[in-house]
Amino acid sequence: MNSPACAFRCWLVSHRARWILSSLVLLSFSTTAHPLAAQEAAKTRPFHFETDVVSILSRFGCNASGCHGKAEGQNGFKLSIFGFDPQADHVALTSEGRGRRTNPTVPEKSLLLQKACGDMPHGGGVRIRKDTDEYRTLRNWIAVGLPFGEPTAPRVVSITVSPREQLMKLKTTQPLKVVAKFDNGIVEDVTRHAKFQSNNDGLAGVDEHGLVTTGETPGDVAIMANYLGAVDVFRVLIPRPTDASSVAPPRTGASVEGNFIDPLVDAKLTKLNIQPSELCSDEDFLRRAFLDVIGTLPKPVEVRKFLDDKRPDRRARWIDDLFKRPEYADYWALKWSDLLRVERPTLGHAGAHAYYRWMRDGFATNKPFDRFARELLTAEGLLRDQPAGYVFKAVKQSGEQAATISQVLLGTRIECAKCHHHPFDRWSQTDYFGMEAFFTQVSFKPTPQGEMLLAKDSGATKHSRTGETVFAHALGEPSPTQSPDGDRRKLLADWMTSPKNPFFARNLVNRVWAHFLGRGLVEPVDDMRLTNPPTNPELLDALASRFIESGFDVHQLIRTITASRAYQRSAHPNATNERDEQNYSRALLKRLDAEVLFDAVCQATGVPEKFSGVPEGSRAIQLWDSQVNHYFLKLFGRPVRATACECERATEPSVSQVLHVLNSPELQSKLSHESGTVARLVRRYPSDNSALIDELYLTVQSRLPTANEKAVATKYLQDHESTRRQAAEDLAWSLLNSLEFVFNH
């Protein structure tokens, strides 16, 4: 009974039975667990680990960063983040820990299944119930011997979400269906394995099954579906519940003609049944434009001069005058110094200042933005002659350079694709290393005349996971079969600044639009991707086209935006748009940047600040060095310039900020200063309360007081006649603490 021949026969019978059972299981799986489209129903395919198993692990978040996908794994079990390395995941499931996680002999006893279904304690709770197709798929895969699948197995080419677009009412639902197309032509319903995400949960959310539920606010939402790295989007338009025919854009302020922007904005508002707010007053426009264009409050004499100007095109004329002021270059150089990392500790004092001066000179001369970008990308030679090259010292590693340039100049985040396929976009690791290869030639060499930037021969760029050589190629472009000759950055500059580039112009106009309107057409502004579409695609395309036609003229772009009725609307909401914050039906309140707010405090109080290590008379918007120590600037969100993300600049108000403005001894000392605004005005108008109040309002809030405000202020001064100067300081203090002062409106 125990002879070798007998043992062999027993082994043969056992394995033959197991083979038959496995074949039956596989056939059952292929025809029922994964239904194909009708024309493919007769076809079957064997198990493939990435398609059948990784998709389930991704669907239930097992390989997410908060679970087994984080760097150190979870409880000794680690998966690659978002399933970017199927080979490693297969080893982890089938071989690590002596193969204890899977049991082909008794699949139901596999640790993988017992933990997932709750038969054993699991920190993540019950993820996959036993009565689901996902459980059966995993069980059957284990039962047939844990195959990885053939290298030639079908791969996902694309997915399609249906419906693609939908007009939905408030508080309603819509189920989604996701169909995947494979490279062998097979089409398969993969809804149950797809991952879904909303780009605005406040307007519409989506559950793990793809059921979209709208909220109580009208707007435009994108729902992303992701399956094995392929993505698609479902667009939701949620109108306000009213008769669309009753909504028509107002024509108040006929002197403001607007431009091509307004029909596109108004058309969207009409679809949403939203009535836009009236146009803002001249005082509001002047203050808004000064703060937006030059980061500076208008002076009382400028407010009076503008109000006395009766020319119908006075608003446009004043915008043009602002471009000529030095504050324009100061302010916009400050903004781009944040993005392009002007860091004194990294670059040194002289280097950081030269880098900043290059930016400021560009804005002072209205350098076309394609030229600005080209100089930045292709800088070569002595840094004293090519200060734009300091960007490659601020960001030292070639991969980080590629990610920073992509984020700042293209509005595209590729950094996460360094380690895995972008979870919300089409970019793969190959795309990341293709961009990195443009910068691997960058090097620096010391010379007697100073440091020199060179583009020298470099080794091949290797894919970190596969080890394959990746040649330089731009995002969305096919990978070449060999490395291009010469300085590869010049090829990148040619591609980037081409009028046909799908990212460059759209990114810049979106950033400028966000600055002036308070919200980007794509938000966040540096996250432009298929799964985060613009709220008004037609408007973004039109702005980009006009920007390209103008020769990438930033002044012309600002003229166009500020001339629109969309920009010149009042911040006061009406009954239809009080909840709208994404369609430009009213002006949004914008918290002033830290530097702008502090300069406004100094200007309103008439007492300038002396910053440590900076020449006397310098304003906060002129501080090219973000390391200048100042409590107010730090408290109100000045960025440290450690990344290229707009999010570094904190814009959310805090309790500490409120308490500081209320109680700051520094602010009080400016208000009570002998040479300050209050003391000067009290001396100028020793008995004229009306003139004193007018000048305080013009100085702090850039407008004259209303009748009610003037009556209240007059009574307060009269009641405190014996301490008139202190009463005037109290009045100025109350104006400085108002939302009208702290916000641009």
C-alpha cells in the first residue's frame, strides 16, 4: 500500500481531480463572476492577478495609504500603494510568512479571506462579505492555485462611465456604471470593482457602489471613476429649483460693457437658474482693483480722484495706470517667488536676491509669459548672468525639478507618479521618469567668475520598478526610442510654450483668474486633470485662446478679466446666489495675503514698519526673503517656500488672527503714534467731526461713510469730546477690525 508506485498513483488521481475541479471553477468564474458585453459573452479568460485580485484590493481600500499600502504596511502585511507593483503584491499574498495568507487546499481558511470577511479579528473591520462576487472571486483564485497570469494577458485600455453627464435635482440619486475596454477588444462591466470620488462632496457625494447623491446646493460636480489606473468622469449639473425662464442676467451699470467672458459665465448661471448680483460700486471696484493688481490700498486722494472721474471707461483706464506703478512688479514677483522657491537659506543672500530681481524685472517690463518660462527652463552659463538658473539650485534633484516645473507651469501634479500610477489621473511612472529625463543633464560648476550652470551628458534615466531605460518625453507625448541630442530642456521649452500645448496657457489663465475671482475655474489651481474638470470648460478654453493670441501678454489677460462684469459684480448676494461659490455669480470675499494685509495696516495707520535686516522704507510686499522674522506675517499665513504648492500660503482665518488684531500692542502703538494717521487728522480737523470721519473712512476702507455710519461715529466723537483723539483712535481701531478691512470684497 505504501509502495512508490501506489504513492504516485494516489498523487496522480489527486492532482487530476484537483485539475478538473480547478477547470470547472475557472469556467464558472469566467462566465458568471465577470460578465462580459453581449458580443463577448461566449469568450472566457483565465485568472489574472492584477485584473482580478488587485482590482478588488483597490476597490476596498486594502492597498490605500491608510491601510496596508502605507510605507510600513499594517500589522506585518504590506501591499504596494494603489497596487502599482502587482508582482510584489503577489509575493506578499502567496509567499511571505511561509504562505500563511493563502491556503489553496482549503481556500476558506485563507487568512486573506478570514480577515476580510470578519471570521478573524481585523483592524479594518469587515471589508468583503461572504455572499459577494468579490469574495467568490478571491476564493476561486486561491482554489485554482494562486496564478499570477500570463504576461500577454489582456490589459485595461480605458474605462467609460455612464451616464457621462446628467442634469440632477437637489437631493436626488443617480447610479453609475463603469465599463472597461481591454487591449484584446473585450468589454467588461467593472462597476463593482471601480473606485469613485467626488471633487466636491458639498454639492454631490458618491458611495462605494457608484451611487451619486446630490446635496442642497446648486452647482457643477465631477465624479471620478478609477479602475486599474484608467479613469473617467461623470459630470453633474445641479440647477437651483426654479423656472429658468424667470432668470436673466441683470444689465445694471450699462457703462460696463463686459467682454467675451460674460456670455459664457451668464450661460452657465442660466442653466443653474442663478441670478447674478448687481455690479459693484465705484468705491468697491477701486479698492478691489488696487488690492488685486498691486497689493496696495488706494489713498484717500486717489479715491476722491476716481469718484470725480466721469469718463465712461475710467475703470479700464485706472487698471492701465496700475501696471505702471512699482507696486505691480513688487506684488507679482512676491507671488511667483513663493511658487518658484526664492529661498535665502538654500540659495544664499546674493543668489536669492538675483533670482528675485529676475522675476521682478520680468513683471516690470511685462515680459511675455512664454519667454519667462523659456528663460526659466533653459538657463545656462554663469548664474550671475542667468539668474533664472537658480530654480535648479532651489530644487536640486532632477525628479523634484520635473515635478515642480510641471506643477507651477503646467498645473499638473506628477510627484506621486514617481512611486506608483497617479491614483486620480492618467500619469504613470513612465510619464514621471520621462519628465525627469529632461533635467538629468543639469549640473553646476565653480569658476573664478562664479558658479556656472551646465547641461552635460548624463546617464540613462531608469524606471525605478522595472529598471528599463526611459527617454525624455513630455506629458501626454509618446516615448521615443532613443535619447534626444543636445540640451533636452530646450525641447521641453519648445513643447511647453507651443500654442498647441494643452496645459501651459490654461494653467496660467486659471491661476490669474483664481487670483482675481477668488476661485479657479479648476480648483485647486495646480491640480488640472481629467478627473478634476473646470467648472466652465468653455470659459477656460476661451481665456487660454485669447492669452495665446495676445502673445502670452499678462497685462492683456488682467485687462480682460478686470473688464468683465463677472469681475465687477458686487459681493452682496441675492436669494438665488447666496450659496453659489463656484460660478462667479457674485464677488467672493478674499482674505488678504499676509503681506498685503500688514501693508494695509501700516498705510491706514500712517506708520511704516522697519523689518529686521531690510532697508528703511521697505514694504511687506517687497520682502523677497521669506525668512525675514515677523510675527504678524507668520501668523497670517506667509509661506515658508518649502514646496511649489499654492496651499503653502494659509488663507483660512483663525482665532489667533482675530485676537491679534483685537489686542495687538503693536497695532495699538501704530494707531496712537504721534506721527500717525489719527493724530495727523485730529490736528488737521480740530473741530470738524464730519471731515475727520470722512478721512478715516477713506483711509481705512477706501470709501465715504454711509449716513448711518456717520451718525454713529459723530455721536461717539461728541460723547467723548474731552478725549477726542482717543475716541478717533477707537473709531479707527473698529474700522481696522472690520471684515471690510481684512477681506477684499
